[in-house]
Amino acid sequence: MKIRFMKILLLMLFMCTVITEIMAGTLLLWKKQQDIEEQRLYQNLEKMVTKERVRDLKKDQLPDLDENTLRKQNSEYAAWIFIPDTVISYPIVYPENNRKYLTVGFDQSRHSYGCLFFDSSTQPFSTMNTVIHGHNMRSGDMFGSLKNYLKQDYADQHTELYLLVDGVWNRYELLSVYRINQFDMLPYQNVFSNKLELRCYMNQIKAESMVDTQAEIPTNIGELLTLSTCHGEKEKMIVQWVKKQE
């Protein structure tokens, strides 16, 4: 009787393991399919507003985007971000709060990709440090590729970021790459009493960088752009840029 009971118990354990694996595989397949659908959403948006495929452009080329179409589709559209030779080519919205676009895409539909958004606490570009938030997608989309900046070779090859605002492309240079705990507010500081305090801040964040960057802090103090995303459950991944004075 005891042997029979053990056989039944082992069989039940085996069946539970099989069922768990099937469910896990089904969930993974569903998530991959969801990723594909959401990738297609932003790819179709890109096709709608430009004649060329943005990610195929060479490093010295900038896309010609129709911002009027973007505003018609979403009145909260504020800018387009483009980092050459990466997957980062997306619209950015300026929302009323920092929660909405965690689960809502640019087309206002609900999905896990959400949308890149400017921090709602401050009007974009009204301070010396403008912050953009985005999801760290396992597919590498949205801000999922920012972790690549922790590799020196990658950082060396992707030093420029472009931001389209009201028909004008603004160029930024890579300044600092680092991780912080989720409660650290250093990257988000945007109020400075004078230029000396701002310069000290720039020196501080550059010293925090986990890779060497070639950007020089401009004499006339340029504006900062901060990209922020999750890195695991307890950290944030931060990539900061300084605006180039043309």
C-alpha cells in the first residue's frame, strides 16, 4: 500500500511539473506575440509620419518626420527621440501624470510597452535638466537597450542623441551612464541656484559614470537630458546627455 501511494504521489508531482512547464511555455509564447504586436504598432506609426525607415538611416542622416500627424493622433505628443544605429526612434508625450503611459501606448490603447514620456512634474525644457521615462522591455525596445551603455565599446559608438522639437532637431552628447537605487533623486535634480552649482552637478554626474565619456562640460553650460528606466526591481538605469551648442 505504501509503495502504491508513493507511485501515485510521484505521478502527481510529475503531472504538476508538466502542467507548470506547459503553462509557462504558453505564457512566454503569449508575451512574445504581444511584443511583436506592440513592435508593429510603433513601426506602423513610424511609416505613417516619415517616408524612410528611421532605423535604416546612416549616422549622419536625420529623419524627416511629420509632427502634425503625430499631434493629430495624440494631442500630448511633445517630441521625437532618435539615437542613430539603435532601436531608439520613438515619439515622446508630455502627460498630466507619470502613471498614464506606463500602460498606455501612443495610440491610447492599453499595452505593456506604454510610451516614452517627459516627467510630468516640469514642463519639458523649462529647466536645465529634462527627464524622459520609458520601460526597460526584455525585447530591447523602448528603453530596453539603454543597459548596453554599460559596455564601453557600445558607449563609444553611440555618443549622439537627437531630439525633434517643433520641427527642429536638437543634438545631445553622451555625458554619463550609471545605475542608482530606486529612491536616489540625483539624476532628477533640475533646480540650480546658479551656473556654478549646475557645473558642479555636471561634474558630479560625470564622475558617477560607469563608462568613460568624451563629452566636455560646455563653458556656457548646456542643457541636460536624462533618460531613466528600471534596472531590475530595485535599481534605475540612467543615461544623461548634454545639449550641444551649434
